[in-house]
Amino acid sequence: MSNVVVLGSGIVGLYTAWCLIHYANISPTKINVIAEFLPGDTSIKFTSPWAGGNFSCISPNDPDTLAYDKFTYTHLKDIKQALGQECGLDMRPSTEFWDVYPGDEKINSLKSYLKDFKVVPKSKLPEGVAYGITFTTWNFYCPFFISKLRAHLEKLGVQFKRQKLTHISQAYIPHTLAVFNCTGIGAVSLSGVKDTNVYPTRGQVLVVKAPHIQENKMRWGADFATYIIPRPNSGGQLILGGFLQKDNWTTDTFEEESKDIIERTTKLLPKILDKPIEVLGVAAGLRPSRYGNARIEAEIIEDRLLIHNYGAGGYGYQAGFGMSHKAVELFIQNKKLSSKL
Ligand SMILES: Cc1cc2nc3c(=O)[nH]c(=O)nc-3n(C[C@H](O)[C@H](O)[C@H](O)COP(=O)(O)OP(=O)(O)OC[C@H]3O[C@@H](n4cnc5c(N)ncnc54)[C@H](O)[C@@H]3O)c2cc1C
């Protein structure tokens, strides 16, 4: 019993493979990543390529998620160091505005670790904004970053296999010590899991070329989210968003939503229009949201160890490293039991 299987090759599965190597001392050659979609693919059933993506204040205020965010923010430098300078992960300045104060739990937590954290004086807040902060954050060029992370893991010896499973039990290849379930939105339909608490939160984004914008700017409204996110090492790509549409499985993109995004983002950061911008693409993605937030849980099913690590909603990049660290801690606690089964 020496193989470990990671089911899912999105950002959460990749962070899990990383954590198995670095925190559980598992040999990379014993790690098998199985997934229907791999970095480099695009599908509406594969959320990770569509993320904005940055570290923002989108995640909920419960103590677990705040801890996952903090772990990720403070440990991403290790991944950057391993992947090299041009890996689609870098730091950029950020400003976040809320129409409703986000709560002391969130602000006190962020203030304890965010680089260059400052509260925006009331006199400098735009109309309708109740609270604002500035800080230095992590930015991802998501499709590029996950491809780099996969290539790094593969070079260490991690094996990647393309396979669609219909039941979680199919993940138990011979001599499997444990399976990590990192299936994202796939957790809704995979037999043996079929988590009815998981639902999509649809987003639509525009990818534009605007190398003159190298800062993040976000505004969280009661029923909308407006965000501007530069992609590092992308030749000047900028993500403009967006929407947080709960329970919307629509995979299409809509012209009126794109117009609305352009209107809101250029109002929030008028200097986007200082130079001509080129629209490179429009995309929709389904965030794997979950009632009760992410599921990081160990189960023994029919004498087999299964560790769930999914439900990252709109924060898989910014909290997923912490989620995966927790999932790997559960593995360490349970593996002795598993190897005796
Ligand atoms: C528009 C948008 C903007 C976003 N912006 C940000 C952001 O700025 N910052 C941030 O942190 N997050 C952001 N997110 C959220 C982030 O993208 C997700 O939280 C994250 O990608 C989820 O990763 P995951 O690995 O759990 O799922 P996925 O990336 O969907 O990966 C799931 C994996 O499981 C595999 N799988 C599923 N079912 C099966 C099966 N039955 N058999 C085999 N394989 C299976 C899939 O093929 C895939 O490999 C955004 C999302 C969207 C849509």
C-alpha cells in the first residue's frame, strides 16, 4: 500500500500533490494524479483555467477559510521559488472596496499578515463605498501557472493520467494508501460522492491586452463584484470581471454582460482607457461553491481512506494551498490506520 491518488488536476489537486511531497514526505513517484481534464485543457467542467486570478477578500469569514487564506498567502513564495521567476505568479498592488463593511473577523485576520496593509481614509472612498483597504497581493496567470506547476511535479516524478471516473471507487488503483478527492464542481455528479451541497457560482470575464495596468482593483457590492486583475508574465493581459451568479450552470457568454463589465471596470479604474485596449477573449466559468464552505474531511469507506478536498468556490487559488495542507494533515493522522486495514 504505497500509492497515493489525487483525483483532479485543477489548482486544488496540484496544491495537494505539492503538499504530499513537502509536508507528508511522500515520494513524487508514488503520487498518481488522475483527471478528466489536465492543465492545458479548457472545459466548462474544469474551473481552474478561468479564474481571475488573485488573492482578494472574496472568501468567507469563517475561521477555517481565514486560516486557509493565510497559509496560502504566506507560503506561495515557496512554490514561486521552485517554479522560477516567470511562472505566472507574482505580487502586485491591490485596492479593495466594499459597499458593506466586511466584518472585524476578516479585517483583523488580513491585517495580521498582508504585506503593506492600509485602510483607505473615508475621504478617499468612492461614492457608495463603506470601507476600503490597500495591500500587496499575489496575482496568477492561471492557465499558465497550473501548466508550470504540473510540469514541475511531473519532472519530480508525479504521474498524470487522463481518465474520467464515474465512481470514486475507481480511483483506488492497486496498492493505494489513500485517495484525495479534488474534483471541484465534479463532486456534484461523481457517484460515491454526489455532494448536493455543491453548486456553481457562474462568472464571466473579459481578457484584454492592457500592459499599462499593473494593479488590482476590486469592488464588492451587495449583488455584484467588479474586478480588475493583471496576469503576471502574460505579455500585458488583464482580466476584467465580473459576476457571481449562484446556481447558474450556463456555459454561454453574453454580450450584454461583457458591456456591463467594461462599464463597471472602467468606472472603477478609468486609466484602463488611457491607452487603446484589445479584447482577446470572453469566458464563462463555474466556481465550485458549497453550502458549509469547502469540504476538507477524511472518511474510511469500505476500509479505504478517502480525503475530500473540494468546494473552493471563488477562492481555490488563494485558499487552496491552505486547504490542501489541511487535507494532507488529515492524511498523516489517518494513514497509519489505513495501512493496517
Ligand atoms: C470567473 C472566475 C474567476 C475566479 N477568480 C478567482 C480568483 O481571482 N482567485 C481565486 O483564488 N479563485 C478564483 N476563482 C475560483 C477558482 O477558479 C476555483 O476555486 C478553482 O479553480 C477550483 O479548483 P479545483 O481544483 O477545485 O476545481 P477544477 O479546476 O474544476 O478541477 C477539478 C478537477 O477534477 C477533475 N474531475 C472532476 N470530476 C472528475 C471525474 N468524475 N473523473 C475524473 N476527473 C474529474 C477535473 O477534470 C479537474 O481536473 C475564479 C473562478 C471563476 C469561474
